[in-house]
Amino acid sequence: MEIEIPKVYEPEKVEDKLYDFWQKNSQFSSLPKDGQKPFTIVIPPPNVTGVLHMGHALNNTLQDIIIRFRRMQGCNALWVPGTDHGGIATQNVVEKLLLSEGTNRHKLGRDKFLERMWSWRKESGDTILNQLKKLGCSLDWSRTRFTMDEVCSKAVMTAFVELYNKGLIYRGKRLVNWCPRCQTALSDIEVEHEEEIGKLWHIKYEIKPQKPSKGKKAAAEKEHLVVATTRPETMLGDTAVAVNPKDKRYKKLVGRTILLPLTQREIPIVADEAVDATFGTGAVKVTPAHDPTDFDIAQRSKLPMIVVIDTKGAMTPEAGAKYAGLDRYAARKAVLEDLEAQGLLLETAQHPHSIGHCYRCDTVIEPLISEQWFLKVEDMSKRAMKAVTDGKLKFYPASWEKPYLLWLENLKDWCISRQIWWGHRIPVYYCKSEKGKDGKPCKPVASAVPLEKCPNCGGAVEQDPDVLDTWFSSALWPFSVFGWPNGKESQISDFKSQISDLSYYYPTSVLVTGHEILYLWVARMVQMGLEFMNNIPFSEVYIHGIVRDKSGKKMSKSLGNVIDPLGVMKKYGTDALRFSLSQSAAPGRDMQLSDDSFLGARNFANKMWNASRFVLMNLQSVFWEPGYMAIWPLELADTWILSEYRQLVKDVTSSLEKYDIDQAARLLYEFFWSKYCDWYIEIAKIRLNGQDDASKKVALSILIEVLGGFLRLMHPIMPFITEEIWQTLIKFLRSPSQIKSISIMTYKWPEFDEAKLEKDSLAKMQIIMDVVSAIRTIRSEMNVPPGKPIKVIFNVSEKDASSVLEAHQPYLKALAKLEEINIGSTVERPPQSATAVVRGVEIFVPLAGLIDLEKEIARLEKEIVNAEGEEKRCEQNLANEGFIKRAPAVEVERVRTRLKDARLKAERLKDNIKSLKN
RNA sequence: GGGUAGUUAGCUCAGCGGAAGAGCACUCGCCUCACACGCGAGUGGCCGCAGGUUCAAAUCCUGCACUACCCACCA
């Protein structure tokens, strides 16, 4: 078999080809199967407007790693793809488009607009899903869902109706978060608070004089009260001034009346606990229609409400003729000017406070009174909390438990209605007939199927104009994708099975997401899962960090610091991107990315490529058959690398099980580069070029065995390059009939056999490696040309070390470029030689004529300082009675050995300096 | 105001109870028959500060100081 392998790995030549190969061979698909354990992940559905950004790349790389790992472990692994309609965000995109065409949705009308939305959705297609294919994601494409497709919509309607009929969904007029730009209400969590330096204005309010009681004169001077506010324009809607009931300063003013400046409207002074006497002046203007706290105060004191700001953020006629129509900020300016002119503006202080912004368009939120639909969350929250406190739902890292619980504990009813058109229209129908059946108007009806007539009186009906919060459908995602509420039969039409998707795959195994949507999405899925499926939607939540740029800033289009993952894949290869992301994916930790990290990962891919190339090239020239490993005796290097490999299997497996993907990536990198390549391959070269046929074949066997295992362990993280190499390697591994899996991705995950681990080989090999490194250091420091062979003398008193060196002279000769080795236990120090002492082995390199005396002495002195430091530390430890008595015996023994080695080292090096000086 | 995480080599980060580590950068030497996207060697750290627990602390505990993020009806 002749193989031509390029010197440099070329990702662009293999990636698309392999993805096609996987798809053609149905490597990603899963069907319910009795007796096989499912492992299921549903994708956090990206928005249909989306293009793949680095956050998606991270999120989906991690999911793919987990799903590939479990699939190889023998689970029936399913990863469900899909997209989210994205409510406001998506509507905004199309509205912008319309604006550029000189029209808007209102001119178009609801039906035409929705047509436009759907055609746009069709046009933009599933761009992002195709980009996930570039990333190598092993999603079961036959199961692709969309939150507004038939299956998911049915789930949404059913869920709404059930909640409505249970009385958990209600309609009410409340103060809600209103985005004046998006023209819709938002839930509390869709409001982003940003700290800003605002101003706190102190305004003088005149108190209406009391009617003088009999016999007393009216107060000579006018009385005043000063209020502090950050929003002076809302004073036009004030219906009271409130003070704390315990505030002595104002106690006697409670019940009096204020003459509101600018309008001269009369409003009362009330007492309310919500007022903080220590803040500002201790007196608060109360604007119930535009502030949540004021709204509550107004409820308690039964104050009227005056709406002075409309849905566009402009002042209403109620604000007075002078201000009506002005934008809220223009009104602020005007009000301040007018107050100033009247001498009522006393003080303007800098005031840091946080302001709510729309999470979709960043416009400042306006609290407005509005009729909306709400979902009662109290009971659902309690159950969602219990799932975590009972230990059924686990977070990785666990530190997210507390924030999750705190959030649920303080959660208020969820405003689920939006005044936009793109989304699931609220399935509530109002009877248009005023009379109804028996003279009374009919109650509204919720229905999962469209209603034409009122079920009560048969009259015409009108559907509620609002749509549901996009997160309502997202909350149902883990079961709506499996066909809930149907669930009886499989959603895959050509598959006849007794097991339904829903019962087989739900609850799913793990949810992988960033912490930014923990509340927005994760907590709600748990609530809804418990509500409708009576079971949590997943038992584990793996929360990864956020991708930042190299200076630690969040990547955003507006900052212009985004790194385009598609560009990275093109430049460095998909596997390099994936490895780089994996490397820094410690659970819960944000990561900084830069070109450097991709470059390192690309180099690693190339290293894998070339090491494999080395193995494959030798396979062609050496007669080889599987099974040699069992027949021929193994050498030290063989047992060593096998031990290391087996440890690797153990560690990588447990790391992936714990979602420590960064650790898995590092372990693999370390093993492959600094063990397999740096040492095993280098030693294998000696044997492959040697005359010992048995040693040759064994080395080749181990090279293949370990490479094959490594590739499988590496596969979840770097799927393309591992498959590409595997496809060639497999031809040598087994005859075609023996190959059960066509692809590495369905080949069995390596298993760890502790019994075969040879601990002894690690220590022995360590001697070889340390001695070689020490000799290389001498060569390098003494400027011995790399090509020049040298002689070396070992003085070893310890038998074990001595026999290891004795037995592995060919290793040493090749690795350190030696022409002659002498080993003894009482060797005379040769004159003019450089020295090193490692692991009890004294090394002499005779360098007559070559040695730089001063340099060597300086080098040795430095070594002595280190050794003596070590000596001192060990002595102190051993002199400590507590240490001897309480530390484990192994530890005490270890320190004794270290002391012995350090003493020997210091002593020998000192002797050597002496002899050099003579 | 509450919460969470972080602070280790110039940079990015690992280590989380028993000898300070990696990659990049830097210095020196190498086109050594897999790889210059490479090989060999080296320089570089009172492991944020202060206490405490322990025979032993970068590692556990308590404060403090910064940094970042999240939550909150700070008028």
C-alpha cells in the first residue's frame, strides 16, 4: 500500500469531504431503541436571524464534544438541532428592512407583514445551521425543529390553554416595562440595567396654607417641602408627595396639601414605609403611572393615577398643553427651565443610578400602565427550586446553584404578552356579541385550535392581538421538539416503533449554555418541564463562560472586536478552532481569545498529522501484523508509553464526564506532544532503524496501538483530523471484514484497564529521560556542536539505576548523541569534565579542550545553590517532630530520599568544582 | 444594597494540602532521514495583602484590597 501524505495538514481538503461522509452514512442519527441508554442534548436554538459568532462556536463545540464522547461510549446519542423565531429581535430586523423601503408594518397591515416575515425567514433560511455543519456538529438533521413550526406551535398553544384553564395565566392592568421604540411590553428580565451618572434635582414644592383656625393668624411665610428626583418631567403626573411615617421632620405635614408647581394641581402629603428618610430630602414625589415604587405607594394610599407619558415616550395632554407632545427628554429640559425660572430648582447633584434599557434595542425603558397577560410563577418556582435543592438537577460548576435559587425566590409574575406581530398569537378569543347567550357578555375562551365562533353563544369572535414572549416557546423546547403533547408515536415518519421519542429521550441528559440565559431560559425550562412533563427537562446543566477578546472585553459588533469563527476555521482549520475553544473552556469561566491561541492549536493539529505520517510511512516499509504486541517481549519504552496511555484514557474519560473539557484538552496535548512524540517516537526510531526484528515489530505495534487510542480520545474535540488519519490507519489495523464501524466517531471509546498499568516503568523511564536531558543541557551550555558525538561516564552506586542505564545504552546513545558510555560505581572523575547529578546518577562528560572552565563553574555553583536549598528544606522537615509523627509514612520516606539525593548532588558538584579549579 | 467568580512567569492560563507548571513571547544552538506550523537548551514567580488552621498552605478558613460579571422598585 503506497500512501502519499503531505507534510502539512490541510484542513480545507478534508473537512467538507468528511462531513459528507458522516452524513451519508447516517452517523449522526438516532432512533429510540429498547435496551440502549439514550444520551440526549437539545440545542439552545439560535435565532433565525443569526449568523455564527464565537459564542455559538463555543457553545456548539462543547455540545458536540459531549455528544461525540457519549456516542463513542456506546450511548444512543441524540443531539437535536433547531432555530428560534426570536420574537422582537427578528421583527426588528424586518422592520428595519421595511423602513429602508419607505414603509412600515402598520402601512402593510398584520397579514401582509407576517407574509413578509415568513418569506424573509425562508430567504435567510437556516444559515446558522449550515454554519454549524462547518463546525463539525453531529446533529441529527432529520429532527430539525423551529419554534414556530407546526409541531412546536402546537405545543405552545396547548401549554397556554392548559395554564389558562388552570388559572395560572391571567390578564391584568399593571405597570410594566415598556420599550418606546419596540412598542411592546417586556418582562423584568428583558430589561438590562446599566449604571449611569445621572442628576438628582431638588425641587421646592409649596404647601397650601392651612385655613387659620379661629383666633390664630394665617402663617406669615409660605411653607415648603423639597423633593429630590431624577426624573423631573414626571412631576406633571404627581398625585402625592410621600414621607416616611417615622420621619419627625415631616410628621406634622402628613395630611396637608401641596400645590404642585407648574400645574398648581392640589395633591396630598402621605406617609409610606417605602420612603427612605435618609435619602435625598426624605420627601418623594409620587408618580404612580410611571414608577413602580410610586405605583405601590399609590395602591396603599388609594391615590389616583395620571398618565403623562405615552407609548411613544412623548408627553400626553394630561401633562398640560405646554408639554403635550414633547418627547420625555425634551419635556425634562422644559420642566427644569420652568422650575428654574420660578426659583423652584434648589440643587442639582451628581447621582449615580442604574437605568433600565431594552435588551433588544437599548432604548431606555419607560414604566407604563398597560393591560398585559401574566403567568403566575410562585408554585412553578418552588418546584424548580426543589429540583435543585433535592439534588436532582445539578449545575456545573455548582456555584450557579445559589444565583439560580435566589432568582427563583424573588421572581415575580411573568409578563408573557408582547405587542408585536411575529410570534405565537395568544390563543384567547373574545366574543364580539355584547349580549351573549343569556344577556350577559360571554367570557373570553382560550383554545389551542383556531376559533371561528364563540363556543358559548355562537357569535363572532376576535382573537387577542398580542403574541407570546419568544421565551415562552423556548421554555417548552426540551419537550416540544419531541412532539409533545402527542408523544405517542415517533416523529420520524418512516420509523415504526412502540417507543415514542418523548418517552425515550425526555428528560434529556444535559443542557449546555452560557450563563447569560440561565434565568431567561434555563430556569423557565425547568419550570415548564415540571409543570407539563412532571419531570425536569435535563439532569445536568453545564454552564460555560463567555468569549472575550484578548483585552478581556465582551465581543460585540459595536466594539468591532469580534473574531469571526468562520474566518478562523478557514485560516487555521475547524479542529484548531475547536481545540482552542476547548482548551479554555473551564466550566463557568470566561475566556480570552486571540490569534495566538488558534495558532498554537493549528500547530498541534500539524504535529498530530506529522506524527501519524511518521507511523504510516513506517507501516509501509515494515512488515507488520496485528498481535505482535502480545507475542514479543516489551521493552521499557513500550511499557512506559502504555502505562502513560492507560492513565490518559482514565483521566480524559473522567474529565469529559465532569465537563472538564479544558482539562481533557490539556491532558491530550501534553501526552501526545511531550510523551508520545518527544520520547516514544524518538526511541521507536532507534528500533525501527535497528537490526532487531522483534523490537522493530513491537515498536511499530505500540506506535499504532497508542496512536489509534489517542485518536479516538481526541476525536470528540478534533473530529476532522482524527477521522482523516483514522481512515488511513484503520486499513492497517484490521482486515476490512473485521471493521464494524465505518468511522472513528462510532468506534468504541478506549477503556482503561488498571491491572495492566506498570508503575515501575514510569520511574525507570524517568531516569532515562532525566539523564538524557542533563547531558543535553551540558552539550548546550558548553557549546558542543549538536552533531558531535561525545563520551559520557556514569558513576552510579544504586543498582536499579545502574541496571536501567546499562540495559538502555542504545536509547541513551541515540537520544543524547553519545559515542561511548562507561558505567561504574566507583568511577574516577575524569579531568576537565562537565558534571551533572540527577536521581543519584553522577554524569561526567569529558571535555578536554572544549570546556569553558569559568562557565562550567558558574553553572555548577548555581546547581549547588538549588541542591542546598532543597537539602535545607528537607532537613527542616525531618527535624520537625510533628512531621515525623503526623505526616504519612510515604511522605516522610519521600523527603528522606530527596534529602539523600540533594546531599549527594551538592557534594558531588562541589567535588567537581574543586577538581576543575586544580 | 445583595450575589458569583477571579487575582500564580512579560501575556494567556493550569495546578487547589506534601519539591512552583504549560503555551506564547524572549535568549542561545540546530534545515537531526514525521514535523522549521519543527528540534534541543535556557532566562524569568516572596502564587494580590493581612491574619488563622495544620507537622506541612499558592492550595483550607477569616478579613481586606482591587477586577469582572449577575441580580435589585437607590426617588
